[in-house]
Amino acid sequence: MEELFKSAENVTRIIQLILAPAVIISACAIIVGGLVSRAAAINDRIRIMNRERLDLLRQDTNRLLAKERLREIDQQLPDLLQRLQLSHRAVMATYCAILVLIGDMLLIAIAAVTNSVAVGWLALVVFLAGAATLALAMVLTIRELQKSLNSIKYEVQRVSSLMVEMEDLK
């Protein structure tokens, strides 16, 4: 082991090996910031819609627009809950990827210091597991984004059809 630390070049190489997953960890930190913001926005939207629903129920709901809005809210809330769940899972998967990659940094350090081929292979497997976990987070995010688009399409179509109905009533 003494030979390993005799030259600055060897120490530098070990540090570079250990820091390689840190680049991905930094990317994960940026990604998780965006994911947390999306989840917070969905959470806020759910709370706003719940409050709006309660306000509409307190008012006279015999009006056409109030009844329509209640139908829209009742249709959209389950979708928003699914989106929040997907977003939450993506955030958790990203945090798990960060944790796995930190563990990988430790394994790389152990493999370099002990010069163990077995620990080196284990570090590679752990690194790939971290990358796969991050890929899972991205798949969940893509699914949530698709649901988001579908929700917006639904609301626009409902409001557009309501405008036609209102014109027909005149």
C-alpha cells in the first residue's frame, strides 16, 4: 500500500477515480431540484383545486358553470394525485441514485487502496446500479410529463366545449 501513495501521480489517479461519480452526483442534484419544484407545483395545484371545489360546494351549485367546474375538478384531481405520486417516485429514485453513487465512490477508494480486482468489479456494478436508478427516475419523470400534457389538453377541451354550449344557450 505504501507504494500506492509514493508518487503524486498515483494519489492524483486515485482521487480522479473516486471523483468520477461526483460528476453524476452533481447532475443528480440539479435534476432533483427541478423534480422537487415540479412536485411542489403539483401539490400546490391539488390544494388550490380542493379549495376551489369546497368554495363551489358552499355556493349555489345550480348554476351551469359551477356544476361544470365541479365536474372538471372531480375529473382532474385523481390525475393530479397520480402525477404527484409519479413525481414523488422520481424524486426518491434520484435521491437513491445519489446514495448509490456515493457508496460507489467509497468502493472505488477501497478498490484503489487495496488494489482489489473484486472490489473494483463491485464498484463497477454499483456504478451501473446508480445509473439504472437514475434512468428509472427519468422514465418516471417522462410519464409524469405526459400525464401533465393530457391534463392540460382535457381542461382546454372542456372549456372550449363549454364556450360552444354557452353560445347555443343564447
